[in-house]
Amino acid sequence: MINRIALLGILCALPFAALAQSTDPAWLDNLGAQLADEQECNVEYYVNVRESGVAGRRTYEARAQCTDGRQFDGARTEPDTTFAISACGAQVC
């Protein structure tokens, strides 16, 4: 029979193990880390996520919504390893 304390420890650890793994593609994780480092942006979610190919090279683009309301566009074309990041301003239609 499983020790109740050990079982409780396992059950409590499960949510934290799930939080450590992202379901996003690795390049979005990289963009989020770069935004956190350079812009102090904690990404809440991404919109306009695109992966495509141009002249045989992969391109990656996404708009990130920070938890504080700011938005940034990030774009990268291989073989570059860092994203070009630009702040999004207010848009009027």
C-alpha cells in the first residue's frame, strides 16, 4: 500500500510539473524569454503567430501581449537566433 504522505506529495507536485512545460513551439518560448530579458515583459498570450518559408529559410513572427498591457511584435528569419522586437503603439482605423 502506498504511503499516504508520499501520495500527497506526488499529487501536489503534478500541477507544478505541468507548469514547467510549455505547449508552445520552442521559438515562441525563445521569444518570450527574449521579451522578458530585454523588455521586462511577462507574456500573457500571443496573436498573429506565423511560421513560413522565404527563399528556403524559415521565418517566425508573432505579436505578444504582456500582462501589463503592452504589446510587442517579434520577427526572426533563420539563421538568426534572436528576434527583432518592436513595440506596438495605439492604432486608429
